[in-house]
Amino acid sequence: MKPTVTIEYCPKCGWLMRAAWMAQELLTTFAEELEGVTLKPSAVGGSYIIYVNDEILMDRKVIGHFPEIKEVKQQIRDKVAPEKSLGHSDRK
């Protein structure tokens, strides 16, 4: 079964649009590799956590900033499709 990405975001902070944009980017990049991307409103203020299946990939509060889409794509690629090229988003 293909992995699912979940983006848990704080609705009170107005981060739905950021989460939806990131979901669209991930679904475009990993159309063949992911089962889907789920958006999940958080009950915890200030949350922005990205999971692959049930494993935390990135947590805004832990890394101290919003993850850039480039780093999210790289980390997801490394987990679900290590052989996949990300083109311009790839590491140099």
C-alpha cells in the first residue's frame, strides 16, 4: 500500500491555505508514489506537523520555522521514493 501524508495545521492561526497549497504540491510531485494527502485541523494552537503514515516527518515547533516545500519534498522522497529525481527541488 502506498503511504499517506497528513498535514496537521492550526485553523485558528489561518494555516489552512498553506496546508492546502503544500498538499497540492505534494500530490503533483508524488502522484504515483502517494495514496493521498490528508489535511487535519489541530486542536493544539500553533501546530503544523507533517506525517508520513503515522510517523512525524516535520514539526514546525521542533524545527523552529515553517518547513520549505523543497525540504518537505526531499524528506518525503527520501522516505517513499529514494530513486526519484525532484528536478530543480533536488539537493545540489
